[in-house]
Amino acid sequence: MSVYRLAPINIRANDEKWAASNLKEAVWVEAADEMAARHFVESATLRMVDFKPGRPLIFSPWLDDVVTSCHRDLEAETVPPGHLRTQAGKLVALPAV
């Protein structure tokens, strides 16, 4: 497993998808690959958004590579299993699978 760093892409900071996340800062998580890292962060930060007729469904920004970056971070501190670490240093538990 590797540590991945996911972060908002500044130019997309006001994308409506951020309504579906309770976190909008860089995070680190241990995962087998990029897609698993994105899903872990999505599951730990998901916020429900009201459906509005005539508008597309809003999905987590952490799954969208246009809104967030994700790459292996070879210099990152270790992250405790079952958690993600925020840029502010806070540990957030991942939901049990």
C-alpha cells in the first residue's frame, strides 16, 4: 500500500461538487491505488446534497480528476490504518466497510 495525496485543484475551487464534501483541503490516505484512495476520501467526507429537478446529480469532488488531484506521495508521513490525515493535521476515521 502507498500513501496518496489528494487536493482540490485551485481553478475548480468553486465547483458545485464541493457541496457533497465536508472537507475542502489536501488529505493523505493509504491505499492500493489512486481509485481506492479517491473512494476512501469520498466515503470519509461525503455530505448528502438535496436533489434539484432539472439539475444534474452532484457527486463527490474527490472522485473527479478535474476537480481534485491525486498522486502517490513518496515523502508523506505514514497515515494510521483506517484514517486519512488532513492538511491541518487532523485524523479522520474511514467508515467501516
